[in-house]
Amino acid sequence: MVDDELAELRRRKLEQMQRQAMDQRAIEEEALRQQQLDSQIRVALMEILEPEARERLNTIKLTRPEFAKAVEQQLVMLAQNGRIRQRITDDQLKALLAQLTPSKKEFRITRK
């Protein structure tokens, strides 16, 4: 009876270790896929953007990473669809960013 319990504990421990190994492998595969996607986006942006525009986008990435990622994805999608025919200059990127940035609301408080 004790041998059966010991064998059961060993079996459970082995199953647990196998599940952890599979989970770790899945995490590593996902990280590798994400790295490959990031490198593809980086290469595409090098082809799409002029160096000054790329610098501006990298600066934005430091302050607003989510916004920069959305802009990058949109630029890559436009290039894949053939809507970008020439490299984007810094001024063109500024105009695009101005269109994508939500307008700020002004509040005026008047005291009587």
C-alpha cells in the first residue's frame, strides 16, 4: 500500500514536471516569434522611412511605446498594401503623427 502511494506521488510529480517543461517551451517559442516579428517590422521600417523619420519614431517610442507601436504597424500595413510609393520623410511623418494624435480639449475656468 505504501509502495502504491509512493508510485502515485512519483507519477504526479513527473506529470507536473512535464507540464512545466511544456509551458516553458511554449513561452520560449512565443518569445522567439515575437522577436522575429519585431525584426521584420524593423527591416520594413528601414525601407519605408528616411533616417530622420526613423529617429523621430524611435524618440516617440521612448516616451509613448504603445502609440509608436501602433504607428509602426500602420506604416508597415500601408507599405504592404502598396499605398506607400516612396520613402517617408521627417516632415511627412510629422504630418502623419499630427493626424493620428488625438486633439487636446481645452478647459477654461472663469472665476466671478
